[in-house]
Amino acid sequence: MACTEKDETLSYSCVDADGNSYKTVVIGNQVWMAENLKATHYQSGAEAYLASGSTIWTDQPVGMRYYTHNNLNYFNTYGYLYNWYVIQNDNIAPEGWRIPTEEDWQVLENYLRANGFSYDQSDSSDMIAKALATKTYWKTCSLEGAVGCNLSLNNATGFSALPGGYRTDQGTFYYEKEASCFWTATRDSATNKPYRKVLYYDRGELFTGSLDVKSACYIRCVRDVE
């Protein structure tokens, strides 16, 4: 699989309100965080609360963060899972950055298709997930072009998506080792549920779906190349 190399000549500082610094990667005319968000505070100084159980997570319409599988040992690898109230209620993105909209993700997808990052190198292909996923942690599979097939071919963009799965609005964790699930800042006009972007170990496409605002996904922030 051949592909266009990511731009190594530009770098952008990305520091959240807690002082956490993130790796970044330039992809086309966008700069993306190459790590999941770990912020505990909004730019206003208010805190996104660390939830300790499914009851407070489900019942409270406030911004919450959670450890994957309720286990601190997952934090250094995956960062926090956040409910969508974190995005709705305040600005948790690092200064100068934003929570990506559905349009931001579409710009990324279109760039990957047009610049040789699809598995089959077609500018009309949806097989772009391998170019976004890390070479490690993923469950393996034998389906050619899927994220979990031949992990050595992954991560051509440097986006480094990790398979932490997600958390439902009822407090159940799903798909650890099998999926990366990221919030967008955009709601589905038909259901009013926010969109999410998902990479699955046994698929080559970047999936678009929606979830209840009380569910929890990871966050990657974006900004434009200056």
C-alpha cells in the first residue's frame, strides 16, 4: 500500500487547561491531536467531573469524564472518556483548538481519499481506517484492508487512533481492543443525538453513527493550518 507522506515540517503546540501537552500531526490543511484528550478542566476553569459510577453518569446532565473500564491503569494509554455534555456545556478544547464537527471529519476523510491513504489507493474508496489506527493494541483479524489485518500497515497518517471502545449511557463498556470511538461537535438533525466517528478492528471504513449524549467517547481536537 503506497500513500502520500504526512507533513513533518510543521508543528503546533497543543496544551490543555491542566497543562497537559499533546502530540499533533498535520494532515492536509488540518492539524489534529495525535493523542486522546486528558483534560479535567474547561478553559473557564470549571471542572468536568470524574464520575465514579453509572448512576451519576446517567442521571446528571453535566459534563463527566471517566476512566476506561473505571480503571486508572488505562488512563496513560487512552486518556478520558467524556459524555457529550462536556462538549455542549463549555469549552474543554485546548486554547486555539476546537472539538471537530462532522464537517471537520469529512474534510479529513476527503483528503485521505484524494491523497493515496485509502487501502486500495482509490480516490472514491472508504477504506481509510488503517491510515488512522495505531500499529498496536488492536485485536487482529484476517479481513484484507481492515484495521486489524496486518497491523504493520496501519497509521500512515500518524493520527494514532487507539482501540479504547466506548461507554454506553447505562454504564457498560464495549469494544476495548476492537474500536476507536470519537465524538463530533455535531448533532444528527433527525434524532438530535451527537455524531460519533468509529474505527472497528474488522472494518476498513471510518464509520459514522450517533449516540445518546450520556454515552462516553474519546475526544480528538483539531485546528486549521496557518
